[in-house]
Amino acid sequence: MKGLISLGLALGLLVLGSGCQENWESFFIIDNKRPGDPPECAVPTAQTAEGLLGGTMDTSRTYGYVAYLFVENALIARADQGLPRAESNGIFVEGAYLYYEPDPQCPGVYPDLEARVSQYIDPGGQATIGIWIIPGSIGRLMAAQVYDDPTTSAYDPPCGKGFLDVTVTVQFFGITQSGSEMLTQEFDYPITVCSGCLLYAPPGTDGTCTDTTPAVGDLPCNPGQDDLIDYRLFCEDTGP
């Protein structure tokens, strides 16, 4: 009898402990998807859509970086009309933990954050979740490190370099329809933070706002993020 009690207690502890485990084989982030071409900028919903290995954030245009993270729920559907049995393995994604690893050559202090989202993913289903992995509050801290006082004529970044190489770590959390807490793996995404590096002067222009050659084309989907921008599109703009 004592042996049975011990075995039962051990099994109970095992079950209790497993409720706190990260279930990475069932709930995970695959990659960050590139949005469709402007001006539509459609959010990709297929796993085969182009993913990005890393990003660039130009603080002269924006203080934030939005990611379109492709997330999968690999849990098996449990619904059965014949029993009847309701579905229990859909996941309600409730938010994400955000962590920041600063540039080792230009260390900064960025607080960990918790961002809230609301997304349901069917068992065996997938979803693209848009989330600001660098919100404005963090982006402004980074901007102060890559650009000096704009009222002065000399460009002298505080860290002696005009860019930062930071890594953002994202971890989604949620709960299944049966009440089990879920947590993805830690998804690391490198971002280069700069000031003015995404602005360019097309051939035939002089790089100043006195140039009368009209700009051609649409603004990128997220100006100041990842894609080059014709500087003339911002000649009457003062910044982010």
C-alpha cells in the first residue's frame, strides 16, 4: 500500500509540474514575415511567405518596429460531434514577453515589457500576429544612443558609432480552451538601429530638398523599417 501511495504522489507531482512546462513542440513562432508590396501591404498568412532574418529601424523616421510573427498551434483537434465533445485545444494567444539584448559595444538599459494581443489559433492552425516588438518608449531610448543633439552642427553619436545591433526576444503566452497555459519558445530577432540609414538619393538627384525632381513610387509599408526610402518623400516632414 505504501508503494502505491508513493507512486500516486509521484505521478501527481509529475502532472502538476508538467502544467508549468513550455510546450514548444505544440506552440511556437516560425519567423517574422515581410508584408506585401505597398500600397496594399497585405499581411502574409501562408507559411511559405517570405520571412526576414533580421530588421533595420531608422530612428529618423520611426521609433518603433512592428513584426508579423507567424505562429503555429500544433495541438491535435479534440472535438467530436459523435460523443459529443467540445474542442479543447484551440489556443487563445493573450500577449507576449519582450526582452532586449543591447549592443555590447554601446550598452543601454531597456526594460523588459509585456505586450497584450488577442488572437485565437485553431488546433493544427497557424496565424500571423502583428506586434510592436520595439514600442516607442524603447525606440526613443535607442534613438538617443545613435544620434546626438540635433540642434548642434556636429554629428557625434554618444557611443562613437552611428548604429546599434540589438536583439529582441519575443515569447508569446496564452491558454487553451481547456485551461492549459501555453508558452512559445524564445524567438530571437536581430535589429540594426540607425539614424538616416534608410534614406537614399536616387540617381539624378542631389540629395537635398531643393531638388525639384518629383519622387516616384509609394512609401514603404512601415516607413523607417527595413526598406529604403526616397528622401524626397520626406522633404516637408520633420521626423517621426
